[in-house]
Amino acid sequence: MNMQTAIQELDKRYSRLVGTSATNLCTHCGWCIEACHIYQATGDPEMSPVAKAERVRRVLRRKHDWTSKVFPFWTGAKDLTEQELNEWEELAFRNCTLCERCVVNCPMCVETPQIIGAVRGTLTALGKGPEILDQLADSAIWREEAVDELKGAFLEQIGELEKQVQDRLGNPQARIPVDQPADKLYVPLSGAHTIVPPAVIFNAVGESWTMSLFEAANNALFLGDIPRAKRITQRILKEAERLNVKEIVVAECGHAYAVLRWEAPKWFGGPLKFKVRSILEVIDDYVRDGRLKLDPTRNPEPVTYHDPCNLGRKGGILEEPRRVLRAAVMDFRDMTPNRWENYCCGGGGGLVANEDWKDFRLTAGKVKADQIRQTGATVAATSCDNCLIQITDVVDHYKLGAKVTTVSQLVTNALVT
Amino acid sequence: MSNLQIIHFVEYELQAIALVWMVTVYAIKLYKLCCLPMPWEKAPARGSARRGAASSYASILNPWSRESSREHKGRWLEFGLYHVGALAAIVNTFTYPFAPQLMTDPVKLVFAALIAPAMVVGLIKLGRRIVRPELRIVSTPDDYFALVSLQLFFFFAVMALLVGTPSWQLAYFLVTALFLFYVPFSKISHYIYFFFSHYLTGRRYGWRGVPSGGIAR
């Protein structure tokens, strides 16, 4: 590997946010250390946010900091070596889930996830990103290319799910429209659990909606591969434009919401033509407007809620799920800490997709397991598919004996038809 | 050059040169930083960027605003004492030569009382950096030098204020001048980037309606 190429790739991602955090902003004070769930779970000093960022900062300083160029030993600056680059793979893709908990706990606002994100993009450009994320990103692009061939089988599957929606509502007229002009374009994930509950809710309120032919997941974001992430996003934007919808509604998925709500306007040079909201915000509106009638006695167990980092700390969706859950369940209990201070589940940043790192993410999930246990809840709800998978595994691994579900599923349980 | 002329030179001309140097280096560094691409938010806002930035700046004064200070109030107190002491020592470099009439004995005592606790905190910080593995593995010679040189700066400031003999004054202003030359190249310059980073991060959280610090929304 030519280290010059690696440095050039890293330089391409040296933005003002990375540059600010890579200079002398960090005083190595250590306030961020305990903020990291991975450090807390492992107790390994190398897993603290400052230690992880410093591994990269030392290389960036060598290139960009005057003192480090002349006296590298003084600032600990280092030239990038092949060994270091190889070690960065675990550093960037396994040891940091980009949850930003360190950022909100840093008195200097050091943006460690921006630094780690730049490394992810660099490694991906050098062909060193995790293979599974690469394949998932490519398959999303392939799905667009093969959409005409896949459409028939997809509609057949949706027809099966439509029956479940009709049964739940006792209404043979209930539909899961796909690729139809409507006000709202709902973008699901792969899996019936992200299709049936929202379909029940949309039908219950009589919404003008249609479902996307594509799924919202965008694994290129985890790779830091912006050109591919744009390509994946563009499928949905083109579909929304073609169907002339007013709004894109994103499934319960943290990173997909982040992509469509916050990142896409940056990538495409300005606000999108459509409003973008999470399904949580839409359900919250239905509940507040009285369009959804919920009976909380149908969810009698104590329920807690895990704030996905991309929706909560990075997206501001904090009160909506709580309002919805208070209306849909009898006994809602917040975790401590919660909202923008909530701990990552341990599976974020694409970690959950990588089977090789399962043991690591289960170790990292100990903090979340302790949080759930402390609430005494027997149901753990969340609004992100990656979190859902991780928390299901964590609940099983730490023998918490809790059920794990989504907010929309609890709403569907409580729905009075 | 007589001793008095040397002290005068160190207190005035040398300080001015060092200050101009420091400001010039900072200006170049910040200009270079501003030339880097910035991915500003372009989506419709959920909250207020301005309130977010204001909240971010204000959060530093509020130990309850973030878990890392809320659950470690001693740490926040150390942080406060250290920076108040540093501020007092810096202000003193201006008031001492330029407003000597203000520097009455009680005022000098107040300044010394603000700076002295910072010295104690400095020793604690140095000890912690050496003892705690999490801090030791990220520490560089620059980190240790910054702490030690600030200890010297505080020490000479207190001695110049309380003893006030020409030799203590000379030592204080010499250390100050050296400091001004060195600071832009060391981690001590973090305070300049503080304003930058809190603006950028606070603005983003505010824009997205994340009430970090408690008042962004």
C-alpha cells in the first residue's frame, strides 16, 4: 500500500470539523473517557474516545500542524505506516460506533466521530472497509438497476403482508399501495416488522400513502463512502419525485433518517423538494390530533425506550417517541441517562452487520443491558433496526428476560379499530 | 542597559512584540482552518442554530449541562479554578504595566488569591496525567510542558504580585513573553479553537433541535 495515496485520501476528508478537532483543540483532559460505552464495558484505556481519536490525530498533526512537522516527538505526531493503517480498520469500524456521546460530554466539543468518519471513508476508498457493508451497499444499488425484474416478486410478498394488515384492522379494503401517486412515500426496511405496523397505522387514519420499492437502509454511510451513499439515496428521491409526493416518511431506522433528513440536503446542495420525517413524528401527530385511538391497557407490561443515537442525540427526535409510548402503554419508564445523553446500544455505526465482531458488540452492549435492567421493564422498545437487532442480542446474552420491539408495533397493539 | 531599562523593555516592548507574534500566528492558523470545506446544515431546521451555539458556549459555565461535569463536580471545580487563575494571571500582565494605579495592595492580594489555587490544581492535573493510564497513553511532551510552564507562569505571577521586587517582575514578564511566543504552537492554544468548535457543534445541535446544554430548543 502506498502511504502517500492513503494520506491523500485522508486529506480529501479533512474538513473544517475534522481540522478543528485534529488541531490543539483537544487538551487530553479525559472528560470524554467515561462517556464511551465501549470504554465503560471493556475498561481498556485504548478504548477511550480520546485514545481512539489520538491515534488518528497524531497522523493528521504530522501533516497539518506546524510544530508537529518540525518537532514530531514533541506533539507525539507520527507518519502513517502500513501497520497503523491496518490497525485503523478495527479502530474505525469496530471500536467506535460514531454515537457522539463523547462530543456532548467534551468541554471543548471535540468531534471525535468526525475524525473516525474520515478514517472510515479513507479505508473504504483504499479497499479496506468491511466486506459485508460493501456488499450491502452494492446490493442496494443493484436493486435499483434490477427493480423491474424484482417488482413482481416484491408485490407478491407485499400482497401476503396486506392480508395481515386486513386481519389486524378487520378491514378487507386495507391496502399496502406500492409505487402509487400519494401524499406520503413510506420508505421501509427489509422485514415485515417495518412494513405491517406502519401499514396498519396509515390505513387506520385513512392516510394518502404509498410504499417505496426500495429500502431505507444506506450502508454506504457507515463506510463513509459519500458517492455511493448519494447513489443509494437518489433512488428514493427519484421515486418520490416521480410519484409527486409531498413527504418522505422514513421507517424506524436511525441512520436512514439521518441520511434523508440531514445528510442528503448537504450532498445535493440544498433542501429537498419534499418534507422528510420519521414515522415516529408522523405517529406522534396522529396521536396528538386524535386520529389514532389507542388503548394502553393492551400493552400492560412496563416498557422502556432506547433512544437511537441517530434519531435522538444526532437528530433531535426525543419527545415524539415518549409521547407516543405514554399514549400506547400503561407503564412507561425512562432509562437513565436518556434522550441526548443516552448510551449507544453498542451495535451502531454498522457494527451490527458484521458477524465477526459479534462478541465485541455484545461486550459493548453491557452498558445498555445494565440500563434496561435498572428500569425493571419487561419490554424494551426502540426505533431503529440496528438497535433492535443489537438489543435483542444483548437481552438474550445478559439474560434480561425482556421482549424487544418497535414503537410502531406497540402502537399497533394498542390500536382501537 | 541598566536593570530598570531591561525591566522596562521586557514589560513593554518585548510584550508587544510577543503579542503581535501570537496574534499573527493565530490569524494565519484560523485563516487556514476557515479555508477548509465546511459541511453546513442545509436541511430545514428543527430548532435554532443561534440558540444552539449560545447554549454550547454557556454550557461550560453550568456543571449540570453535561454528564461529565454533573457526575464529577470536583473536576468541574478544578477546571473553573484553573482557568480563572489563568485568566487572572493574563489580565495581570496588562494591568501591572499599563494600569499600575489600580494595582493597590488589596487588588494584588485578590489577584494572588485567584492565581494560587490554579497552581494547586495544576499539581493535581500533573499528578493525574502521570498516574492515570488513560491519560498517560495520550499525553505528549507538549502536554507535560504546558502544565509545567503554566505552573511557572502562575508562580512568578504570584511572586511578582506579593513580593514585587524588580527581579520577580523581570522573571514574570520574561516568562510571559516566552509564553506568548510558544503558546500558538502548543496545546495551550486550545482556548482559541474553543470558540470555533463550540460555535460549529452548538450550531449543528441547535439546528437539529437537540437540546444539549438544556436550552437549544
